[in-house]
Amino acid sequence: MSELNVNKISCQKGYNNLFSELSFSLTSGDILKISGANGSGKTSLLKILAGLSSAECGSVSFNQNQAGSSEYQKDIFYLGHLPALSSELRCQENLSFLSHLQSDNEPDITKNTLIDMGLKGFENEYTANLSAGQKRRVVLASLLINRAPIWLLDEPFTALDNNGIGILEKQITKHSSDGGICILTTHQDCSLSNMRTLSL
Amino acid sequence: MNIFIQTLTRDLKIALRNPSSFLNPLLFFVIAVSLFPLAISPEAHTLSNLAPGIIWVTCMLAVLLSLNALFHYDYDNGVLEQMVISHHPLPLLLLAKILSHWLLTGLPIVLLSPLLGAALFLDRESIGVLMLTLLLATPSLSLIGAIGASLIVGIKNSGMLLSLLILPLYVPILIFASSAVSQAQFGLSISAQLYFLASILILSLMGSPFVSALALRTSLE
């Protein structure tokens, strides 16, 4: 069974101590919601888990692979605040490049990937012409083809309409039942079953 | 290797769909060089003496002008973040970005140089040497520039800082390249300068992607 281990990590921004000696572990199928007020360190925690920044002390590992190692990075999918889309590229091209970055194999992108995400008719549209919610959907479409066991989603519901939120919740539930781990931050109520909450 | 080609084609595609991003430095190069005869003297002897320096200094400034855009755009939209956390080696991804920068800036400068050399009354052999020095040294300009660009990514209005960081590193290239062209005009040997330019290219090719990757990780933390 796969296990994500967070062992006594601390994070400091300037003179602010955001959290110290934080430990938890998650196993296959777990969904963890990180809650907390603005500025409490939710995004910083996700960035540490994504290997984007390092903790002041402590360690993060998945199946004995330390965060930052190539094996660990292969196992994560991180969605930050920024859209990660280039406005000069079409939806399909953006999705294809993102998937290549995240996986070694040729991504299994079909016409349906974007249609499943509610973007029918926009496959060949430049992302510059999309709304904020539609851009979010393009990035989230890479969840459909991603094989990474750990999903780290920073405010994934932002800018999505009710239908988009529904699609995303369904994907997270499916990922969890397939044995994946999902960690998300959100200020919205979400109706995911077997979700644990971590307050910062 | 697949991801190298994917990154390269993506960057080229983005640049070609937004041509002003790479045409501006090239236009600057052509316009600045062609203004010198108007300001100094239209006389062939004077211009051919100054030509190596004029073309090389302008080339360097044109490259400097284009460096700001190397990472800023991907930093703003979050793609750089995805590159840093990707399991692919970051230096390889950066090398692809640097190669696309050279293909869009350095290579066109090499191709434009005979025209501008002829406009400044350089003889045929000197134009050949000018092209050779540009071909050897413009990749180094992109490689060394990438280090500066990755250090300043995320800092707003950092154009001046980039010049301060990078220009001192460009000076040896400027000295060897322009003196090669000047010596060729007098029929002297230029092998020493070419060896130096080649060694700078090899050194920067070996070091720059790794140093830039390190600098980028620090800038994004």
C-alpha cells in the first residue's frame, strides 16, 4: 500500500512562523482537505509537498522516495493558483504539453478529454479567448489523463461553475476509489465522502 | 529527449504566433547598425575600421534586449512552476528554451550580418570571419544570458539589473570576437580568438543549463 509521509515539517515566511513540526501520513484512497484562514500557510504546505519549495526542517516522502527526487516528482500532480496555460497555444496544444511535462509516456489525449470537461467546441480555441473558469477546466482536463497517484490541488474550485465543481468532485472521488491520494485546499464546502480535514 | 523536442517546438510555436517578441530585438539590431554611417561618416575607410565593434556591440545589446522575455512569460502564467516540479531534468528543459532563444535571436543575427557588414564596407573575407565569430559566440550569449534571466525572474522592472549582471560576463566575448574581425581585415591570424570563443561556448554549454536550473529553483521558492 502506498503511503505519503509528512514528518515534522516547519515553514517560516519572513518573521512569520506558519506551522511547525507538522506531521501526518496518508494512504491510498485518502482525501485530505487543508483548511485555515488566509495566510495560514495552506499554499506553502502544498508547495512543499509538490517539491517546489523546501521545508525549514522535516521530510516529505512517498513510498520511501524523498520530495524533490525524480521518482517522487513523477508521482505528483500539482495545480497551483496560476493557470499554467500559454495564451498563444490552443487548448489541445496546452493540454498536450502539460501532459508531456507530467509523464514519460505519450499522453492519451482524445477529443473527448476536453469534451468530458465541458469544453465541447473549444478544443482548437486559443486559451487567450477563454474565460477564467474555462481555463481552469483545461488544466483540470489533465487530471483525466494523468496517472500520478498524488493530486495536490490548490483552490481547485475557484472560478468553476456548479457543473464544473460537480465534474471535479466526481473525478476526485474516482481517483480516491482507484487508490489515489488527493490533498486540496478550498474555502468552499465540498461534498466529498471519506474526506479528512487538516486545520492550519 | 522527447520532452526536449516538445519544449523546443512549443517555444518556437509561441514565438511565431507572437512575432513581435523576437522581431523587436532584430529590428533594433538592423536599425542601430544602419544609423552609424549617418552619425559618424559615410566614408568607406572609417566605417570598415569601426564595423567589427559596431556590429558586435549592437548584437550584444540586441540579445540583452531579448533576454527579459526568456523566462518572464512562462513565470507569469505558471508553466515555469510546472517545469520545475516536473520529473524531467530541469537543465534539459532549459536547454530547449535556450536553443529556441538562439534560433529566434542569434541565428537571424548571424544571417543578417553579411548584409550589415557590406553596408559598413567590410571586405568579403572579413564578412566571413564576422559570421564565423557570430556563429561561435551568439549561442554563448544566449547560454550566459539564461543564467541572468533565471536569477531575476519574479523581480519586477529588472531590466537594469539584468544588464548589470550579464554585461560583465559578455565582455570577454566582445573583446575576442571584435578583435578577430579587426585582425582579419589586416590579414593576421585569428585562430587564438576563435579558440577562445569556442572554449567559452563549450564552458557555457556545460555549465549554464545547470546554473540556470539552480537559480530558477531558488527564484521560485
